[in-house]
Amino acid sequence: MFATTSGNGSRAVRGAGVRCIGLAGRHPAILAGSATARTGFQVGGKGVDGAFSGRAAECRRAAAWEGRGAGLSVSTRLRGAPAVFGVRGGPEASVVVEGEPGGHVRILLVFVDGVGLGEADAGVNPLVAARLPWLARVLGGRPPVRSAAPVRGPGGVLWGVDARLGVAGVPQSGTGQAALLTGENAAALHGRHHGPWVPTALRGLVAERSVLARAVAAGRRVAFANAYPEELFAGDEGRSMARGARAVRGGAGAPGSGPGRRRFHDPLRAGPPLAALGAGVLVRHTPELARGEAVASEIVNDGWRERLGRTTLPGIGPAEAGRNLARIAAAHDLTLFAYYALDDAGHRRDHAMAVAALERLDAFLAGTLEALPADTLLVVASDHGNVEDIRTGHTLNPALFLAVGPGAEGLAAEVRSLPDLTPALLHRLT
């Protein structure tokens, strides 16, 4: 199997085993397989050839050989069992070789609603004002702002992703979440940005073609970690919806159609629960939350205890909730968790509320990573800007993305707009 990339072209060869990712300029070529793959790179006009086999150790030796032949340096990074090996040159070319035992990659996708990359002004941008020690460690102390991105820190990569999708107007949650979760340009399909809920005409798309549904169809173990109250599913129709895709597809009629709208309580019209319903994985409710087998959408259980009357639920902190999420992710190939508090704070234009929600998320992610299996790629992804400029509501800023773990740099190279995420994740899973 051979693949060559130079100038503007790239081809992919896929198989089992270790993945070797070569970057010539900004153009990725994915090479994978237990058989040997060979690639040629152009470095400053000089051809470079190197062999990459299907085992991480051999991949490292091949990279070292190519590094000597090309006069490049060789770097090695280890994060638990997976190994990432790189040969890097100047701006013209870079070779990154990623090895994982048995080729297995687990993915934890944490969706955060309404977070973009904004200005480096603490008075305007709560991401600058908040104390975020976990994120600071991941990024090596560099701020999560537009002028600093992309940030390649010691623990991960932060970058901005296009949420405008070539459509006039300000990005919105409904079409942004649909694009993020399906790989389709939902704003273009709908003819405009739409929110806060997924447009009625696109709900079938989210149910049938989401990254969750396609991973389930491919035989992967999939989880939606959010707990939802049982009363949202009360009655025969609600129980049918909870069983999965058929009821969701029934709500995907023409825009504005009465039956389509009546099938969904408001919280179930957002992208993540629609995708989970379609995939048959919206199955976590009060009992699972009580056992630590689910996570509240607010991360902590306070809202369930105070507003829903579930006073017997344990009071837990963000770090413990993060460890619960890590345990869920450890038992699945793909796990989705959705956090909406930041978009809410942005709409309220409440700086203090936004800072508190960010600090809760930071502690949550710290607890998650502490207990997360080493073969897991953690992806934090948003759908549009909002909270990063507390003055305005939704913004035109790039959506915030963060990747930590095996394959983080490769993902950052591939995902440049919201619809890029689903195919990139499915490639790693299937």
C-alpha cells in the first residue's frame, strides 16, 4: 500500500493497526495498516521517503530513519500506553506518527454550547477572567483567546473552528449543533442559521445521520452520558421516543408542521438529545444519576435536587462528576456529554454567572482526565460563539475546540469547520 503527498494533494490508505499521519504543509495524508505503508514527502523541494509499519515501535524506528535522511529532528511523546512519535521540519513539512496498542481509540466528546474564541480582555471575556487551572496546564499557561490560537500546549491543542459555514447571519445553536453532530452543513441545507432548537425539517437528519447513530450502526459501543428527567417521556408517545429512532424520525416533517412540533418537549429539540434518541442511547434518568452512572447537564446535581425535587440524589462536586463521566467513557467507544450553562450565561450577559460556569467546567474536565483511560481522545467542541463576549449574545467568532490525548494534533489539522468533526471522529472509530 502506498500513498504520496506533495504540494496540494493527499491520498489515504486505511487498514488495521497503527496510524501514521504525514503532513506536507497543511495537507494530511492518513496511512494506516498492519501491512507496511510507504509515503513520500516534499521538504523544500527535496523528496523524502520513509517506511511506516503497523506496530508503534517499528513506526518510531521508521520515523527516526526518515528524520536522519531528511535532516529533521525526531520527537517522542508518551501519554500512558499510546505513543505519539513525530518527525518535524520547518514550515514546509512535518511527519507525525501516532501509535496506539491494537489501533484502538476511545473518544469522549464534551459538547459546550456557545463558546468561541474572543478578545484577551477580562472585562469582556469571562474565559480570561475565570480561574481555569486545568486548562492553563493543558495549554502551558497560554490564554484561550483568538489572538493566541491555535495553541499547542504540553497537554493538548486548542483551536478555532468556523461556525459561519458560508451562510450570512450570526451562527445559531440549532443548525450549529446539527452540523457538528452530522457532518452536514445544516445552515446551508436550511437556508439560514436557526436556533435555539434544531429546525423541524432537519430533525430526521440529526436522528438518522448523527455521529452517535452511525457509530452504533458500525457496531461501536455508544453512550449519551446526560441524565434526563423521566417526566419528559411520560405517556405512550414519550415511551416510544425513549426507545429510539422511529419516533424521532416521525417528528421530521415539513417546517412548521403540527405533529412534528408536538412530539418534542423543548429540551429534546436540542441537537445532543435528538441525536441520542435517534441512536437509541438516551437511557439515563434519575436512577442512573443516583448511582453515578449519568451526569446532570449542569454537571452537579443541584438543579435536580432543588428544582425537580430529587432531594435524595447525592450532592456531588464537579471533579466527582468528571470521574463519573470518565467511568462511563471507559465502558464505551464513543461517549457524548452536553453542557449548556455557558450559552445561558452569555444570553443573560451575566459575567459572574459565566465565570462560575467556566470554573465548574474546568474542575469537571480535570476530574474527567484524572480517571480517563489513556487510550481516550477527549474532544471539547462548541457550536458558535457567545459567552466569550458578554456584551453581545451570539458572535461571529470561531467556535472553541480543544483536543487532549492520542490523536489530538491530527484532529486539529482535520477539523476546520463544524461539519468536519463527525467524519473525523467516525474515521477514528471505524
